[in-house]
Amino acid sequence: MAFESQGQGLTMAYMHLPAKEGQPTVLLLHGKNFASSYWETTANWLHEHGYGDVIPDQIGFGKSDKPVNYQYSFAALANNTKQLLTSLNLEDVIVTGHSMGGMVASRFALNYPGSVS
């Protein structure tokens, strides 16, 4: 996903496995020393059971851009994640995070309470 954050154009890599009709989507947020691939086993299990998955590589990690002049904060990462969900037309997700991803998940839920289950 191409988007703008902190005055610069960035690209965020992600995986999206759509849910079966009527099933929820789970947002899976990786930890600091990880990338979205950390969630492969979990995402496959969820998808086999009808759930959708959205698994971003946060800016600075995995296959996403790694800008030098960027203020990394939980609020910035949560906002980038919200932009990703908006681009996918997803309004409500179940949020799960590992390690640093848990902090991003908490900030996401605080900033966008209407978007989380």
C-alpha cells in the first residue's frame, strides 16, 4: 500500500486473506524483531476456519519501507494500520498483537475504538 506519513511517501507491505462471508477479520500485528511472516501458521489456521486475516509489515520492518527520518511511535504505526484497513474497506477487526505489536494493538484500540472487537 502506497501512502503518505510524516510528509513522505511510503510503501507498506501486507498480506490479506479475505474472510468467508459473515466471518470476522483478524488484524495480526508483529513484534519489534519480527515481520508479518511471524503469523503464517496462525493466519493459515484462522483462514481455514473462515476468518479473514490482515497482516501488515509495519513501516521499518519486513518488506515495508525503512525510512531514515521517521518518528517511530505506537500512534504513528496505529495510524498507518488504520490507513491500510481503510484502503481494504475493513471497518471492524479483531486485533491481536505480539510483543511490540501488542502495544500497537493497544494504541490502535484506544485511537479507533469503533474499529475493533
